[in-house]
Amino acid sequence: MFERVKVVQINEHIWLLNDADEATGYLVVGKEKALIIDTMNGYEDVKAIAKTLMDLPLTVVNTHGHPDHIFGNVYFDEVYMHPDDWELARNYTKIPEFQKAVGQRNLKFPPLLPVKEGDIFDLGGVTLEVYHIPGHTPGGICLLDRENRILFTGDSIIEQTWMQMKESLPIPVFFESLNKITEILFLFRKAEMECRTF
């Protein structure tokens, strides 16, 4: 049915959406709502893909404003993104090839809604907490599924995080951001140790 995007179930409530090994997104499903994290390149209808897996109200959030994370936004009415990346995203949507492609399909880029550190997406039994991780881009975020100890990092924390781009922030800023993640890992390890104490 869908040629580019391959769907892989990670656990009982998370699916990986792999867009031809060029970009990835995630579908996180709770008891009452579902959330798409990053909409990838936009060649295929991300909303339609999600609807084959569940039938719940759907929210979308972008981890940052780069094209391989936002171009699939055109299939939705609104999308959450940190405001520090709004200008970046809008600049990429002005690329002539993108404009032509969405115009031919009678689509358009939707309004962006603000998301900030500390915001919670409550899906019913699954909650995702937002952490602002400026570095790769000014408005980069991670989303923490605290109950299941899963962190969705976008491109903020990967094997080859690009910090050489014109929109990337200085390394000391990124280092401070990474310290937040270190604190989360410390709390998880502490909780594991306390669970093992008799």
C-alpha cells in the first residue's frame, strides 16, 4: 500500500516509521489519543499510514525544523514545534521544489503551534514530556516517555549530530543541553538501584 514508509512495531504502543532510510518518525499510541513525532519527507501520507494502525485523535509534534522532519506536516491541520525553529521551518518550506510538489497535490503547510520545555502530551496511559535541547537547531526538543524510559531525540542525540550547519548553536550551548539528558539518565539509574534494594 505504501511504498516508501516501512512500519516497524517497537513495543505495544510505539511504531517506527522509516521513510526509505532517509528519515524516521514515530507513532505513539495511548488509550485515548495518539501522537506522531516527526512527519519525515512528505512523499507519502503520514496521517493515512497512522490510521492503518489505530483510530484515535491524532496530534503531531516536530522535534525540530529540518525538512526531513517536517515536510509530511502537509497532511495535517496543525503541528506543534518549538517557536525557536519556526523561522527555520518556514524558510525550508519556501524551497521551490517543495512549493511545486505541495501545490500539485493541493496541499499546504499547516499552522505551527508552540511547544516548550515542561509541556506534557497526555495520551491516556502514556505521557510524553518535552525537553528543549538547543544545539543542532535552536528549537530542538526531545520527548520523554518517562513511564517506559524511552527518549525520542530527533537529531539532537544521534551518532552523527550535525553541528556545522548555519542554524546550529555553539558547542557550549549544546553541551548544556546534553547535561539535561544526563540528569534524566541519572534519575533512571537511581530508580533502578532503589528497586533492587531490599
